[in-house]
Amino acid sequence: MQIKQAEFVTSVANTNFYKSDYPEVALVGRSNVGKSSLINFITNRRKLAKTSSTPGKTKLINYYLLNKSFLLVDLPGYGYAEVSKTEKTNWAGFLEDYLRLSPNLKCVYLLLDIRRTPTAQDEQMLQFLYFNRINTKIIVTKTDTLSRSQVNDHIIIISNRLGITKKDIIVTSSQDKKGLDDLLKSIEQFTTPSVAE
């Protein structure tokens, strides 16, 4: 798969989710895990998704139409300490409603920073996805910040912590342009008609 077309479609701030006939794949993860950078990496568009050094910037669900055939959905980051408890609760409900109720959702990609051990919130998100029988893949980001041996060590830590195998993890670096082929192959599996129907 090659991404030849990418455009921002809309943002939503409530449960009136965007409705279309396109299959959807979603990105979810802790604040500042690198979702926006990954979107720009996938689409080869430097500024399609706005990046920020300030965690918690994405407070909306953002929809991007790729190849005029499927939607890439950017979900609000979780785990940002400076957000109020009420707002955290609202975000959690917002996220859960989308994940449980979106009829065209085909797969969720849970992003993890390779430098960090998965948190309790990461584990809770993964268990929520499994419990609701949502196809789930793990993406590790920011691998350019570590040596190859360190990346391997951290992948072992992550796989052990989450109870998954190394084969379940897609290793990426938007900075070094690594992992794009593996990621696009995975997305293609969930967005082609034979799988999406």
C-alpha cells in the first residue's frame, strides 16, 4: 500500500461522531506519545496533523481521509497530569463511546513510547480493547532515541508487561522513517474490502 492522497476531514468534540461508509482505523495512546508525528509520517505530509511539545493538545477526535478509501482517526491522548479530573473523566467516556459504538472501526493501533514502560492506563486501554473484541495492534514510537540493542531490550520489556509477543509490535520512527512498510501492510489488512466487509 502507498498513501497517495490524504486530507483532513473534520473534528468532533462530542458523541455525534462523523458518519461515512469508509472503514476506520484509529490511533490511541498517552499524551505526547507521537500520534501527530506518526500521522504525518504515514501520509508523507509534514503538517497534516499539528504536532506540539505540550501534552494533551489533542482534545478532539480528528478524521483524515486517506487514498479516498479509508479514514485514519486520531483519538485524544490520555494520561495528561495537568488536565482536571472532570475533564479526564469526560475524555475517557468520549473515547470509550467511540471505541464501542463506531460501526466502521476495523482496528485500533495503541501507541507506546519505546522509552517508557507501559503504564497502568496503557494496560487498561489494551484490556478494554480486548474485552470489546476490537482488533488491536501495538506501535512503538520514537525508536530513533535509542540504540538498536536498547530498542530490542525495551521491546522485550513491553511485550512481557503486556503479555504479547514481539511479533505483535510494529516498530516505528517518524524521525528516521522506519517501520512505514510494516505499518501500511497492517492497515491494508483492515481496510481492504475482503477484510472490512
